[in-house]
Amino acid sequence: MSLQNWKKNLMLAVALVLVLTMMAGCGSKQQAADTNNSKEAETELTVLLDWYPNAVHSFLYAAEEQGYFKEAGLKVNLKTPADTNDALKLVATGKADLALSYQMQVAISRAEDIPVVSVASIVRHPLNRLMTLEAAGIQSPKDLIGKKIGYPSIPLDQLIVNTMVESDGGDSSKLNYVDIGWDLIPAMMTGKVDAIIGGYVNHEKPLLEKEGVKLSSFDPSVYGVPDYYELVLTASETGLESKNAAIKKFIEAAAKGQQYTVNNPDKALNTLLEKQDANFPLDAAIEKQSLDTLLPLMDAGSETFGSQSEESWRSVISWLTEHGQLKKEIKAEDAFRNL
């Protein structure tokens, strides 16, 4: 090869290297841009639980573990508020995007001009049950007269029992209430009270039964109390306007998490147990019982997961109004959205 041809080939090789380098650089820039765009497209949502992680939250942790939130373009932060009573206020003030709360509490909050809206029903029937010691011989709510009823400092719980007793033909003015705070289980185990309200059929009931306490349980919705949604997902009115698409995606991903939990309850429960709060350790056997109890009560049947009815909201608001629990009139259609 002549010196001239050698130089010519060398120049071509150098030019080829420069072209490939530029192409690689462009590719890296494009890849970086794609990564940045992907991050920009991901919407972050802060979601407050109603309590420390337990069986009722399995669908959320399943959605997180299975990547359903990520597939929806969401970065979801599941948090437990320091005081669960503050969850709705934190959502209303924009310090959280969504919160698990209670249908009756949403109605009461709206009557206090706290602009929160229910965007999905999670547990579609009451978990709060009237529980009585079997030894107390209480066959129905009216038999509570002359007995001691423990309640957790919440007047609404008293109202539930009053309604149940009156529906059963008893005189609620003769009931004897004992404010036991949240010492529901110790009060029953020591016989301090004959009955409690405020305990959940999926939590306090199995815990008491594990300790050998024999119970009778009464569903409020059978005795004059509306068949309310125990747990709902809430957003603020302004948050619903600014993040409507993201909230809708969250509910769709959560629905996938619920279906996964229905199909794979043991796997979903294991995921929950891995995420449990160290300050509130879970009893695996109790949580399994809890999930078994919860799944039928979370089932929307032929409806979409999370769907809500205006009839449910009307009955709850009517009952609360009748018993003087709302500071002002509110409309059922303003309290919820089906997204």
C-alpha cells in the first residue's frame, strides 16, 4: 500500500470513529432525555392510611409490590398519620393527596366546611359491631338495659347503640355507658363492661376470641343504622381538580391490587407482613382471619371496585341529620364522586 493510500484510509477511519462517537453521544443524550421525561411523567401521590398497616390495606401494598402504581405512572407514598383523626384535615389543606377515612366522618366534616370528597368505597359494610360477653346473656340489643356498655369516647358510637336498642324495641335512655377510651379488649377481658361498641369484627373480635373470650356480635345495619361504607378513600375538592387523572389512575391500580389480593390472599398477606410497622407488630394468624372477614365486605359484586351509590350517601346523611350530628345541611351528590 502506498503512503498516500495509507493516509487516505487513516483519515476515513478517523472520520468513521468521529461519526460513531457523535451517534453514541446523541443516543446517550436521547436516553437521558427519555429517562428525565419518564421521571417527569411520574406523578407523586401521598396517601394516608386510616391506621397502622393491617389486613384492610393489603390491596394497597399488593398494588405497590406488583408494580400496578408504577405502571400507571404513579409514585405512591403510603403513610400513617401521627394522629389518624387528622387525616381528613391534612387532605383538605393539601398536605396529603388522598386519605382512607370513614363515610360518616366525611359527611360530618363537610357539614363543618372541610372540603373533602369520597372518591371510592373500600369497605362497603360496617365493621364496627356491638360485641357482648356471652355470659351476659344478651340475646339482642334491647337486652343491654341494665348492663355496662364500654365505648371509646366517641358520641357517634353511643348513637349507634341507641339506634340499635330503639330499633329492637328498647328504651335507650336507660342505657349505662362507660367511657373506656381505646381499652376495649382489656375492659372485656376483665369483665369491667358487659359489651363494647367501637370494636371491629375483623380486629377486636378475633383478638378477644384468641384469648378465650366468648362473644356475641350484632351488626348495626340489622338494627336501624344505615348499611354504611366503613372505609372510603378521600380527596380534597381542589386536589380532585388538579390531580383528577392521577387519582383516577390510583383507583384503577388499587382495584388491580384488590383483585390480586382476592386471587392470592396468602401472597398479599405476606407482602403486608413484610411492610408492617415495627411499632405495631402484627399477629399473622389474626391478620389472616381479618382478611378472610374483610374480602366479602369489600366485594363490589357486579359494580366497579370503589363505586359508590347516592342512595347510600343519602341514607347516612339523613340518619346523621335526624340525630343532630350535622352542623348544616349537605347534599349527598356533593359528598362523593365516582371516577
